[in-house]
Amino acid sequence: MTLGLTPDELQREIERRMDALDEAQEDVENLGPYGDLLRLAAAIAFQRAAELIVLNNERLAQQLAAAGVRLPPGA
């Protein structure tokens, strides 16, 4: 049973947001080495958040199954 975003969907969203961050940095004056640092920090934060979302989705699926709630495949 899948609940919430899949890991692949999360990765696509992270890529989309990183692209948006890159575009925003291009629109602002050159941030020098701080631009790379900002991008690295954002990438790490997005990945950590995705890991927690996947973990939470798995826990919710377990709890719903234990409670007898059955979701259709792909829900």
C-alpha cells in the first residue's frame, strides 16, 4: 500500500525545487562562493526532509493497516 508521495515523486520535486533555486540565484547579483554553499545546504535539507516524509508515509501505512483500513493500490 502506498500512502503519500512515493520516493520517486519526492526526488522529482526536489529536482524541481533545486532548479527553481538555481534560477533564482541567476536572477540575483552574483553571490560568489555563498551561492554554492546555499545550494548545497538546500540540497541537503531537501534530501533530509524527503527521507523523513518517506519514513512518515511508511509509518502511516503500517498504522492504517493495523487499524484495518485498506486503501486501494496506488492511493
